[in-house]
Amino acid sequence: MAEGDVSAVGLVLSLSLVVIAIALSARESLRLERDIVVAVLRSVVQLLIVAVGLTLVIDEGTPLAWSWLWVAGIVLFAAATVSRRARAMPGVFVIGLAANATTASVALGLTFGLGVFPLEGRTLVPVAGMVIGNSMKSCVVVVQLLAEQVADKREEIEARLALGLTGSSAIRPFVRQALRLSISPLIENVRALGIVFLPGAMTGLILAGVDPLDAVFVQLALMYIILGAVALTASATALMGARRLFTADHRLIRLARSTRDA
Amino acid sequence: MTPALFSFERVTLDGDERPRLDDVSFEVPDRGVSAIAGPSGAGKSSLLRCCNRLEAPRSGIVRYHGEDAAARDPLAHRREVAMVFQRPVLFAGTVTDNLRVADPGASDERIAALLRRAALDEGFAARDAAALSGGEGQRVCLARALATDPHVLLMDEPTSSLDEETAGMLEALMRDLAAGGVPVVLVTHGEDQIARVADRVVRVDRGRITGVEELAGGAARARRRTTDHGSEGRDG
């Protein structure tokens, strides 16, 4: 077993912390026990499938097209997740798909076009996963916040419309707020890098025996790519989402119900 | 013959359970203060919102000066048909910031003039909008609505959250605006307020028009009363 490998026994033992989480949930009547068990089981099944798939896709003999196909699959899954988390927003699947696809194209194009990482299945799939995973989160936050603003700040938005402002102008203060809230956590993460926490990729590389300085370089490159990608996704989502909230004649639409569906 | 200010022709506006407006037809003339009265949920605010296109009817036509309002540029239409809402809705920033949302190029002199039209002295210009009282806030909203130089002013129960004295002041301002050539369409459910300020009243119930009354001598009566508004009762 190589340095940093986790044995099956080690994996099972790590579940002892999950048992603590279940016990705490039961003790405090949080009713999260079932959710925790399902989440753990899903993580095992999903990641095992991913491991098998990745082994095939990133094998040196496999054409790179399969890796790009994998990336397309991630984008589709991200759009479906955004859609599930903010059902009340009209056209949310298209928004999620367009925002994440745009971000993936720009971020991966720059990353591999500029040679930050060599373009191989071994780099493409994990980098795309991290970029789109973070972009998806910011997309969800922006869409949920925008839809909530329509409910909570309807009077203020309509007061602006009544003054002859366009829909996009009327909602601009709330778009800014949603963008700040979606991007700020990542800026905090970047600021706290190495002090408060050691990020996942770097930790994984160090555990796998890579020199810490090399691991830091990889991590920094990834964080910068992700920061740009999140800002891009949030902006694209806000732009498209804000448009969907108004009719062609600049009336604010009424959303069916709360957007925090999942 | 001069076309009506607003003319509703068989207008139906959908609602959650029943139509908010149900096959409504009536006219509002281009002068004075026209009140729209009725119980809560009758469709008064919906009528007003159709006037400045915050709502679009499912069927029927809303005409503005004889022209189909739906065929007009919605942004230009809203600047011409200004609206003051039930509760003062103030934006973040100072009073000047609020007025410049409506008129981004407004000079300090213009801001002062708009405040005076709403019975506020120019010292309010630099005040934080969030720190204003309800009455002051509503008058800032009026000044902000006037910043678009509207041809008509829609007011949706603008005095419902104000004390008697401030409400009286706002009523006097409505009369002044109407006398100065800016007709006012006022949603209210207060009969006393109608008697004080309105020249006519359109009565609404359950999304239908139940009557239109021209109040003989309404304006003169209102002028007399608004000079002494502090002694009048108010239920608007």
C-alpha cells in the first residue's frame, strides 16, 4: 500500500465520526439521522462509480474526447442541481446550463490554453469538477437570492419600475447584493488559505506524498481559477436570472412559491 | 370631445382564486381628484396598477387619453403616469439619492423645488431616507414621483399609515396638484377622505364597478376643508 493510501479498514473506521454525527442528531432531536445515512451511502456508491469511470476515462490510452464528454456530463448535472434547488425561478435549468457551460468553456479554455496545467484526461476531469462544482454553488445562491428578493423586495422593485426604470435597472441593487453574497465566501476562503484550513486538493496531494511546495502551487492555481470561475458564473446567472424576472414590458413577474425547495 | 384620462373597456385581470378585475368598463376624466373606493380586496389597487402598466389585463383595453396604453412605450408611460404607493417605499441613501433615481440629472435647485412641492423644506435633501418618519417618507415618495414631471398622479391609499395632521397635509397637496393641472387618481376606502378631496368617486366591489358618482361641489368643499384639515376626522 502506497504512502497516504486509505485501507478498507481505515475507511470503515473513519465512519466512527459519522456515528458521532448521527448520535448528536438523535440526542438533539434534529431528525437528520436518516439523511446522514443516505448521504453516506450515496457518497460511497457515487464515488465508486466515479472511480471506475475515471479510471477508464483518464487512462493514457483513452481518447481525450471521453474526458470532454465527462465534463459535459458534469455541466448537465450541475444545471439539473441548480434547477432542483430553485424551482420557482423561470427557465432555471437553461440559466444553470448556460452559466455553467460558459464558465467551463472560459475557465478551462484559459487554464489549458495558457498551459497552467497540461491538457490530459488526468487534469481536465478533476479541474473541471472543481471549477463547475464551485460555479454550481454560486449559481444556486444567486438564483435563490434573486427569487427571494422578488418576494421580499417586490414593493421596492415596483417603486423603481413605476418611475420608468427598466427591469434590469430596477433590480440592479439586489443583483449586486446577490453577487456579493455568492462571491464573498470564496474570497474569504482564499484569504484564509493555509491559516484556517488546508484546502482539499492540496491536502489530497500531500496525503498522496507530493512535495508540499508542489501541492501549494497546484492549489493556488486551482483557487485562482475557481475564484474567476465563480465570479463569472455568478455574473452570468444574475444577468440571465434578472431578465427572466420581468416581462418584455418591464413588469415584475410573480413567482409561484419559495425557491428554497431542496 | 376630449378623450378621458383613462378609459377601461371590458377589462379583466386574473387573480389567484377569482378575477381581480372582472369585465370592468368606466372612465376617469382628465381633471380634478378621482377617488376609487371600495372594501379591502375589491380591486381598487389593481385598477390603479393597470393604469401605469404594472399589471397587464388578460382581456380588454385600458386607454390613456384615447390611446391603447398597452401600445405605448411602457417606460415613457410610467414616467407620465406616476404612482405613489400605500406605504412609503424609500431607497437606500439620502433623500436626494431617492429623487435622482427618478431624475438622475436633477440639480440641487431642482431637488429643492421638488421637495417644496411636497411640502418639505430643502434641509431634507441631505437626510438619510431610512431615518424619516412615515409622513416625511411619503412626502419624499410624492416628490420622487413628481420628479418625472408626470401628467397624472396615481395614489394608492397614500395616507393609510399616516397620522391625521400629515394625512391632511397630503390631501391638501393632492388638491394643489389637481388645481395645478395634474389630475390625481386616489385609491381610498375612507368616505371622509372622499368628501374632503374627491371630485368624483368610482365604487368597486369584488372586481366590478358598482357605481360612478360625480360629487357636486366636491372641489369647492374639499378646498374649504383642506384649509382646516387639522380639525377634520379622517379614516382614509
